[in-house]
Amino acid sequence: MITKGRPVVIAGYDPTWPAVFREESRRLAELFPDTPAVIEHIGSTAVPGLPCAPIVDIMLGVEKLEEVEDRIPAIEEIGYVFVPKHEPILPSRRFFEKGLAGPRRHHLHVVEVGGEFWQKQIEFRELLRGSPRVAAAYFGLKLELAGRFRAKQRDYRCSKFSFIEGALAAVRKRRERGDT
């Protein structure tokens, strides 16, 4: 679990992150053989070349969130820790962490496919992948926030929300106007 006092770290892009995602994705898919689960690599580690916190974010989408409830023990058996404390704020997501003692860490976000959380994560990942200018601005913000909130993970994370929302709003506005 991310604890208060753990430093915010921004690392150079690691080209092994996609392979790490694929391996975790394979292991998670095995836990959902009878459910049409969709697994996506999200967050900054999903953006080639973008320096970021070395945490591989994985989003597992299911038709109904209840489908994961009975699988929590199985997810924990492959090394994840269920973190329900965020559910009052994000009731449409089940959150897990993995690998906190080792060099790599993983975050698993289980949500309903097509829900608001799902849509925003995919849309922002695609925006960063497709716009070097936005990715560079996001990286600059992350560096500034990491300096300001060295040991305050929650403040660091929350301070990125307005940038993300603003960037997504600008994309939607351009789409509405018919701009490409």
C-alpha cells in the first residue's frame, strides 16, 4: 500500500513496462476464464518514452463489478493486495496493489467496461500517446508536483486531476467543433 511518507519518484521510461503489463495481463486473464474481461495498460507507463512513477497501471474491465467480488481471494493469491479504502470516493472501482517490496509495482483497477472511469483512462492514455505536446506538458507538471509533494503521494496524485480533466475537456471541445 502506498504509505504517507513514501517519496514520489519519477523514473525514466522503462521499455520493459509493456512486457511487464503483458505478463500480468496473462495472469489476470486466467482468473476470468468464464467472463468477458478486457485488460488494458493505462497510466503513464503505457505511453512509450514518457518518464513517470515506475508503477504499471492495469485496468481490468468486466460487464458488472460484482463479477470480481468472488475473485478477490484469487487475485490476492497472485500477489495483489485488495485496497478497499478508496471505495467511498470511487465506488465503481475495486483497487489492488502488487509488488510493493520489490523494484516493480503494479496497480490494478477493476471497473465496468465502458463506465466513466474506463472511458477517461482510455481517452487520456490515447491523448498522451498521440500528442507529444500534451505528454511533455504532463511530464513537466509531474516533475513540478514531485518536487513540491516529495513525500505526499495523495497530494501529488490529486494535483494531477485538473490537468487531466482540462486536457480531456479540450479534446472534447475540439471534437465538437469538428477539429482534428
